[in-house]
Amino acid sequence: MPATLREHIPSPLDTASDLTLADRAADGDVRAFEVIVRRYGPLMRVYASRVLGSNDEMDDVVQESFITAWQQLSTLEDGGAVKSWLMRIVSRKSIDRLRARRHHADIDLTEPAAPEHQSPHRLAEAESQAEALSRVLADLPEDQRRCWTLREFAECSYGEIAEELELPVSTVRGLLARARKTLIREMEEWR
């Protein structure tokens, strides 16, 4: 993993396209990967902190995401889509961290009895609902899923989503409307 704390010396790579950087990094160019880290690290930190609800684990999640990205760069089919690819990785890592946090809380036997809304059957129901939501989200078209995730998990505005995904705001509204319609229909049994 490249050292991100090292002093940054400007280089021609700083202005290179994502495609160029991803291709070079996939070939083992650590400096190209460092540019990707500097370029998208701040966005990933903000996203992770919003999903996690705090900054406590944000840096760990972002670092794990970059480690995964470095290890899996050869699987990236479109280097020009490195930004969305990184956001999917940090999204999965953040959600995994939330699940782990919930799992650890569930097995802590030193806590007093859980209130009714946290009883085993309610937690099992919530887990089943989360799994159902994950399946429905996985079946959404990618643009709808990305819009919905940024809106609901990262609490981004329509304008922020449009900027992030390089889409017009009107398109973001339409994608979100279709995603919500599908989610309402597919999650009806959980209402």
C-alpha cells in the first residue's frame, strides 16, 4: 500500500485521467495509485463517515477500501470508472463494518436484557429485512442503485449526486423515483 502521509511533490500524474492512472496502477505503478488515493480519498472519507454515523472507524474503512482496490485493480474492466468502483468498495466496507458492529453488540452478554424492539425475533426480522433490501438493491440497474445509495446512506443532495455521478439533476430525480418505486413494490411485505 502506498504511503499516503508522505509529502506530496507535484507530478504530471496529478492531472492524468482516471483511465491512465488506473491502467498504470494496475501495472504496478505505485505513484499512479497514490494520485488515485489523493484524488478520491476525501470523498470516500465523507461517504464512509456518513454511512457509519461517526468518524471513529472512517479512516480504517477507507484504508481497507484502498487496500482492496490495490489488490483488485486488475479486475477493474473500465479504468475510467475508477471513482464509482472505489465508491462501491467503500460502500461495501462501510456496510460490512456496520454489520460487524451490530453482530458484536448482539453477542455482548454483559449488557442488560434488550428492550422489545431489540429482542432476538425483532433482530432476526431486521436482519431478514436488511438481506431482502440488499437483494432488491443488487437487482436494481447500477445507476439507480448508486443514486439511491448516495441519497439514502450518504444523505447527499440531488445536486451532489448529479455531480458525483456526472449526470443531470433531472436524470438523478428520475433514477431515484424509479429506484424508490421498485423498492416500495419489492419490499411491500416488510411494510
